[in-house]
Amino acid sequence: MEMRDGFIIGVFNYCDRWCEACALTSYCRVFAMDRGGSEMDVTMEAGVGAVPTVFDSLHRPMKWLEEVLEEMEALGGGVLTEEEIAASQPRMPPAHEEICERAKAYCRWTHDGVGRVEWGDRHDATDPVAVLLWFATFNASKIRRALTGLAEFDGDRTFPADHEGSAKAALLGIDRSHAAWQELVADDRVSAAAARPCLEELEWLRGQLEAAIPEARAFARPGFDEPEAVAALMAEE
């Protein structure tokens, strides 16, 4: 585990973005900046997931984009049209597009169905309804990021494979969603018949994602998958 200025490098890359339920916020630079309004540190590692609209721009240029820019330079520059940009992007196999679409459909159903029921505190990470609503959106986003990254992956492992880390984050979110449905059934808050289609859909998504990116479960997320190093860090304090 690497540290810089008291923060775990890359701890925010593959977290679940649920800061209120995270034990590592004290070591997360993104959390500190978000709460403290600090200036963005452009030296941070690539692949940030916690603040996608800002920090995703810090990614290393993907191989396909590097090639497009090199071609533009060779031709003397010029501005690409939207059609040219779309044509230059890597294509996902139809089976992977189906995974993304079904993840989005599950997300919509969860928010349209479960989201209309006033059960508990939606910010309470111990409430299964809050868990379902949180991870429905998170999983759909991370699944698409993982499968898009897989389509772009050129085999270069100079940096950790982002698509594997994103897939692991999604798989963990699917696991938690699956457990949340089971908890609702066990507590008689949802009938087994009502939960069954959702459980089956989550199992399908999990199986498809694991088959597409079999290395995902073994990916070591900074901090979260280094319990001994984190325990030693906390003991020092």
C-alpha cells in the first residue's frame, strides 16, 4: 500500500462512493478535497471513480485516442466531427452491450419500484432498501466502465487494469444488492415471489461480468483489499 501526504494512493479509484459508510475516508484525498474545498492535485493517480465528472479526465489517454491524436498530428491537425469521434471509439461486443443494457434496466426498475416505497433512511447503509437504491445506479455505471475499458484494453499493465478494478467494484455491489434482497425477504418486507426476478437478474449480471472479466475478483483495490497494511496504519495513529 502506497501513501502520499497521509493519504492512501488510489483508495478512491474502486470504492463504492458511499463515503458515509466508508472506514477509510481519513485516508482518502478525494474525500478531504470534497469536504475541504482544496485545490485539485493533478499528480493523483488515474482512474478515479468517486468524482467521475472531474477526476475521470485525469485518466491516461486510451490507446485508441492516442492513435487518433497521432493521426491528426500527422495530417496537420484539424477538428474531428462527432461522427468521426464516435467511429474512432472501440466497439463493445453485442453480448457486452446486452450486459450494460440489462444493468440499466435493473437500475430503472429498482428506482421506479423500490424507490417509491418510503422505507427507512435512504442514506443508512445498514438499511437494505438504501443499499438497493445506492448500488442499482452504481452497478450500472461501473459495469459499463468495466466493459468499455475491456474493449479499450491493449494488454499494457504498466498501470493496474482499470477494467478489472471497475468490474470488481461492480461485482461487490451486485453481491451487496443480492444480500439486500434476501434480507428484505427474511424480514417479510418483500415476498419471495417479488424478489425472485430481481435476484435472478443480479445473478445473471454477476455471471456474465465474471465470464467477461474473470480476473476481476482477484484485483487488489488500494486500501480496501489490503487489510493488514490498513490495520498497521491505524495502529500507528
